[in-house]
Amino acid sequence: MKKILAILLTAVVALGAVGCQNQASQNSPDNPTVPSASDAASADSATKDEPNVRATIDQFGEMSSTHPYDFPINPTYFSIRKLRNRSYELDTEELFQNPELPTGCESVALTSALRYLKFDLEKTDIAEKYLTYGEDVMWDYVGEPTEFDGAGIFPPGLTNTANLYLKTQKTNYVAYNTMGVPLEDLFKLIENKYPVVIWTTLDYEYPILADTAYEYKDKFYYWYELEHCVMLCGYDLDEGTVTINDPMEGIVTLDLEQMEETYNEIGRLSMTIKDKRV
């Protein structure tokens, strides 16, 4: 596992806003991992330029060799396609993270996506066999998804995790990191029958960004309160809604505008699994 700068690794303390668990636990003043409102800072965007918070070239090289399966998607995939359908929804089964994985929303959302593609795996397989663990949420899961004080993992690490699993299968599917892709472009993946995993908040409200920043490809992304991860499985532009498979709540239909606002503020964090030949 790699270590990003010490200034970033104070993150484990500042990862105050534990994600993917029930709100009663998170909001409890007896939970020492939950920051007070004064300890968290909101921002206009989840990505900022912070030249004083940088990993060294050697550290980035170490990350690259340790995590070789983070494949950013080719943006031309979206530019050569137009959205053909005003609405579309994938047929996906509900899969709940509790009780085995109280803070394992990312691995369960990924499992839902893989199951949609007919891969045969149990709810805990990703967390137990393929998820990597470390101190930088951009690349590894921080904490333990089996515990209530686990934190989470962001798209580069979960993309690597998915590809570690897919490498064991005889398949043409590959996981792609789609960080930065607008929400409506993700609908193009949905209508082509590719599942998408997106980061949001437990209550789907505007996120409160913490002080802790993580660098990825010259941008900085912030941890945030009530971090949560779900499978995006449908949209309806006429109704102005999106459908998600939420590891906490099951199949849920939400307001598109509100979801997009949250998605953008977090930093447009998402990943997909698609046929590498297309």
C-alpha cells in the first residue's frame, strides 16, 4: 500500500464523516469518528487547486505500480454518441449491505453492478477477496467495511478492485474510472446496458466537504460527510428522475436535479463496467 503525504494522511483522523452506515450511528455525539460542524468545510466545488498538498513523483510511481488497473474511460465514447432514449432503466436486483457490511456500500454497489452483468458472486466477496485496504481513500478502502466506523474508497481504487475481480473471469468486460463525466453522459452508458456506480450522500442532500484533500491527476478531491455509494440504474428525462439501487434502501427513484447537484459538488465521482470492445 502506498502512503501519500503526511499532510494528507492526517486524513484518517479527519475522515470524520464516516460513510455508508445508518444515520443514527453517524449523528451520535458518542461516535468519536463523527466531526462537529465546525470541523467540516463546505466549498463551491469538490476539486480545488492546492499546490501545497502534493505527493512526490516517487509516490505517484509507487501508486501506479501498486494499482495498475485504474483505466480512465476514453471521453470520445461520449462525444460520438447521442442519447437515444428519454428514459431507460436496467433490471437490477436489490442487494443490501447490512448486516454484514455496515460501511461497505462501495463493495455492495459494485457487486450489484457485477450481478446485473450476470457475474456470480456473493455480497461479501468483493470486500473479502478483492478490495484493497490502506490509508488513502482515493486508492484503498480506509478502515473496515465490516465495522461501523469504516470510511470508504473513491473511484480509482474501486475501479482497480473491479478489474482485479474481472481479471479472474473469462470476460470482455472492463471497469472504467469515469470521474469527471457529467451525469447525463452517464445515461448513455445506462441505455447501452452498462451499469454505473456513483458516489452520493446517505440522505441525498448537498454534501458537507471536509478539510481532507486527496490528489488524483492534478486535481484535489475532498472527503465529505455522509459519504455513500450506489448503483445508478435508470433515468427519465421527462419526469426529471433517476433510479438507483441503494445498498441501504433498495431501488429508489430520486429527483434528477437534486442528484446532479450533489454529484457535481462531490466532484463527479463515478465508475462503470463495459465491454472493452465497444
